[in-house]
Amino acid sequence: MEGHLPKLIIDLALILCTGAITTLIFKRINQPLVLGYIIAGFLVGPYFQYLPNVTDPENVEILAKIGVIFLLFSLGLEFSFKKLLKVGGAASITALVEIVFILMVGYFVGTAMGWGKMDSLFLGGLLASSSTTIIIRAFEELGLKRKKFANVVFGILIVEDIVVILLMVMLSTLAVSQQFDGTEMLSSFVNLLFFLVLWFVAGIFLIPSLLRNVKKHLDDEALLILSIGLCFGMVYIADLAGFSIELGAFVMGSILAETVFAEKINTTIASVKNLFATIFFISIGMMINPSSMYEYKGAIFIVTLLTIFGKLLFTDLGALISGQPLKQSVQVGMSMAQIGEFAFIVAGLGLTLGVTSDFLFPVAVGVSAVTTFTTPYLIKLSEPTYNYLEKHLPKNILLAISKYSSDTQHIQDEGSWKKNLQKTFFTIIINVVLIIAITLSIKYYILLYLYDYTKPNVAHIIAFVLSLLISSPFLWAILGDRPSNKELYKLWNQSTYNRGPILIITIIRSIILIVLILFIYNQFFSNVLIGIILTILLPVIIYTVSPGLRNYYKTFTSHFIFNLNERENQEQERLKQEKIDNTNHYQHTWDNTHISEITLPKHIDFVGKTLETLNWRKRFNINIAYIKRGDHTIAIPKSNDVLFSNDIIGIIGTDEQIQGFENYINSIEQIIQAETPSTELNVIIDKISVPTDLAAENCKNVGWIKDNANGLVVAIERKDGDMIYNPDRNIPIYTGDYITIVADKNNLKEFIQKNQLN
């Protein structure tokens, strides 16, 4: 150890000093620091002879692995499973379509270039994610972070991150087995799902409670040590279970992301993460062989084209499938045409496992360097590209895309069936995982312990009974944790078509319960007849003692839900104490029209003037969704409401309209941009179609909709495609019109349901 220590210290001094210099240079030229670190690694690596080289690469590699762990742990802290659920269907569908297609095309391109199966698979894997760092930097430079399409891009990046984490696990499994058997892949996926559900449920149940109990002792130092300890503990568990260390770090980060300490942990470990992440990226640069990059310059060129045009095309396709308008789809696609930091992690994983060739890494670095510089130009070209497509695509195609987009962007009312199916799915998955985990734990740990103190037959009986007792609340939940009899009765009588699905779901629950009981029995005994008898008797016993089991299960779930929602509950409590109304939040929902917040400057010449006097609606073609004034919010303000300095107003309009209004405000004084609001929202925009009984022949007009929905009508799209922006109250509405309306979410849903709108 003493002989290695001086070398390691010298190597660290060399690595960090070189990294610091490249950091300053790349900050000065406004380029991604990751590329700077990789260049620093090349400078201290074995392929550059004009500077001192690292002499102990083995120890540096260990530090680099720690860097990967911290990178994934930090990503998990920023992720949170509930954040994924809030991403929305558009971003999720877009990301999944893009990833599936780029994986397939990447694999086929790799094989077409004569690469092996594993090289081609890892090529597809490293192309699967885009660079969050590069995209955010480009959006900031171009002033696009407030655009509607930018929100979709950020959602796609979240989905990409989680999919690539899972992809790395699958690639690791393939690398170890070296087989492409479908059954084995399905088994690996089931094991992965089992691991994720088990540790997420166990982690949420235990860790927030632990942190609450030691809260008074958790200063920055203690929190740093505890969080890193939990991270490495989960890394060890993941490794024991046969999964990658990256997955373990990510899982623990995502568990801690649901606690009230998430932000503090993220801040506390930031310096440690940055240190080891720097070492990781520098170690990546040490692997760069210029002669190898030159040798494979053709591959770099081909993969670069695949990255730019493939990701652009497939992201566009996913965006269109998800129902986004053509313009927004083009903007999203041309923002995602690069590879990110995960590409280096995936390529490094292949080298670590010894299943990929040495050239794959230099190819990834070369492609990343090129696409880093092309990204801002592609984003700038997105609008001209859309304009070109709009002029040259056939009108029937443009009309079909517009119609499809409009039809898929309505408010999705969560009906009884949707809620019941979601609850049934999550109930079954979670409880099945818990029952299997309890049974296997008793079989492989407690049963072995019992062998030392009693006869094998007795030990098996004790283990079986213990498994049933501990699992009994979860066994009850498979059948008993369902909608109330009143809800089921309502659904049953609502339609004869509901009765079949209700019976099928009940039968499926019963079959799963029987299978689980047989599973528990078969872990300890082999007598089939006794197993069948117990399978018949146990559901009856469970039903008999169901009140007690229900109470135990409710205690468990209440504790879990409290821990899961503790962070949000504290945030809501904070908002209440500050007397901030929930209507402070807004929602983007459709097309290029959205809401953006602007804080009015201190010195303005329209203090006390009414909205009618200002006439912004006609001057800028914008509407005001709400006015926030201190702890008071005016939702859907009237024409006689007035504005004051420091008011925060929610502006409704297209990107161009909002930009024009911002330019007007900027001409008065530099505005203070409001932070991006939360996604828990009340004021929304939506399109509704006009049925026959609301049309002009029944004396209905824009004013009727505004008054009954208590909202603003932003635009009318006629059947022939004509658009009327900011229509007057007296303009009639006709059957087949699309009405763009902004209103309180609950009011609008009530209006839609009452009038049976689409």
C-alpha cells in the first residue's frame, strides 16, 4: 500500500491540475466541460507523449468507478419516480419510439460495418440518450427555455435517463450470458422488475422513517456520510443480486429523492460527486487512441450521420405519434440530435465487461464532439425546416397531422375504469413482489437457521407457517384491496358491458391468490395433494379473518403513503403558511399556444389601468389567464381588473405572440422572469369540439361558452381550417368547430361533462 500511495497522489495531482486547466479553458469558450475533461484525460493518457502520464491506471480506474456511482446516485436524486409519472404521455411516447428505433437501426448499422453482435448492441445503447447538458446550454444561449417544445424535450430526457439505466442492466446481462435467447431476456426483465419494485417499496417504507428519527442529529457532515453509506450499501445489494453497480446507485438516489432531505443531500454531495465524476471522465479520455480514431474515421462519420439524422427522424416520428403538432415535433426532433454523457458510461461498461472492441470508445468520443457543435445550429434551423415542410408537404398530409394533433390533445378525464385498473395493476404487482420476497427470504435464511435447532420436517413446517403469517396481509390485498362494493355496484349497473370486465378482474385476482399460495407451499413441501387442500382452505381462512388482515394492511400502506408523500405534503404546508394559492400554477396542454409567466417591472406607466384600457388582447393577440399579487390570485381576470407593479401575470399565446409581448415589456424595463412553476396545476388550455346542440342554430356563441365555462376563448378553428383569434362574444359557433379555451381545470371539466363535449 505504501508503495502505491505516492504514485496515486502524483496521478491525482496530474489529473486534477490538467482537468482544472481544461475546465477554465472550456468555460471561457463556452463549451461542455465533459469534452474538456475527456481532452484532459487524453493529455495525461498513454497515447500523448509530450506531458507526464498517469503511472497507476488501475487505481485511477477504481476512482472512476466511484465517479460513475456518484453520477448515477445524483441522477436518481434529481429523478424521483413520481416525476416520471408527471412527465406526460407526449414525452413518454416520443422517447420510447425514438429509443426503440435508434436501438434497432444502431444495431443493424453496426453489423453492416462488420462489427460483432456485442459491439453493434452497445452502439445502439450509446445512441439511446441525448445530452441534457448540451441541450440546456443551447436553450439558454438561444433563449428557448420558456418555449413550449422545450418542456417536451426536458420530459423526453427524463424518460431517456430511466430507460438507458434499465438498458445498461439488460446489456450487462447479455454480456455475461453471451446469449440472445428470448426466454432468458424475459427472465432478466422480470428479475429486474422484481428488484426495482422490492427495493423501492422497502426503501420508501424504511428510509424516510430512519431519517425522521435521526433528524435532530443530521447536520451536513452526518447527512453526507449517511447518504453515501446508503448509496454504497444499495450498490453492494445490486451487485449481490447480479445487477450493475450503476443500477444500485440510481435506485438509492431515486428512493432518497422522495424524502424531505432530497435537495439538501443533492447540495451536500455535489462537491464529492463533481470530484469523482471529473476523474471518471478524465479516465475515459485516457483511453483515446488518435491512431484508432483515424483508423475508424469512416465509422465515426457514419455514426455521426446516424446520430444526427436518425435521432432527428425518430424523435420527430415519436412526437407526431404522441399527438404533437408538426412545428413542435420538428423543434423537438432537431433538439435531440446528439449523444450525451451516458454514451461514455455505456461504452465504458462494454470495455469493463470485456465484451466490446477498443474502437467503440473513440467512436463515441468523436461522435459526441461533432454533435456537440452541431446541436445549436440544428435547433436554430428547426423553424426554417418547419416552414419549408409546411410549404412543400401536400395539404392533405398537413391537414391530417393537424386534425390528429387536435384530437389527441384534449383533457383526459380519469374515469372510474381508468382509476380502478391502475389501482388493480399496482396492487397486484407490489403485493406479489412482497409475498415472493418474504417467502424466499425465509427459505434461504431463516430455514437454514432452523435446521440447527430442530428436525428438517419441523423446520419446514415452521418456515411455511411463518411465511403465511407474514404474507397474510398481502395475500388478503390481492383479493380484498379493491374498489368498494358501492363503486363496483355502480359500475355493474352503469352498463351491461362493465359486468364482463368486473368478473374477469375478480377471476384474475383469485387465480393469482391461488398461484401465490401454491408458490409458498412448494418452497417447503412437495406433496401435491396437501398443497391442493391447503390452496382451497387458505382463501376461506383469509376471508374469515379479513377484518384483521385489512387493518394490518392499511397500517402498512398508510405508513408507506405517508413516507412517499411526505416531501410534497411539507411543500404544500409551506405554501399554505406563505398563503400562496394553488392557482399560482399553470399547465401546458396543446399545440404552440401555452401559458408563460412574466413579472411586471417596478416602474411601469400602466399602474392602475384596467385590462380593457390596456387592450393587450388586440394589440398583441395575447390573453391573461391570471394575476398573482402577493398572497392573492385573480384567476381569469375580467376586463375591469387593474394591474400594478410586481404583479405576476400568466400570458396565454403562441411562442411568437408571447415573445412579441415580452419585447414590449422589455422596452419599458428589464423584466424579472418567474421561475418555472410546478406541474400541479389549476389553470389549463384545451381544445373542445362543438356538437350539434351547442351550435349557432341553438343560439350559442362565444359569450355563452365564456360565461358557462368561466374562462377565455382564445381561438376558433372552423371546419374549413379558418382560424379566428381572440373572437368577440357575439361570434357564433358551429357544429364541428374547435374552440380553444383557457379556464380553471375543475370548472372546464365540469363544463365539458355537463355539455357532453369531446
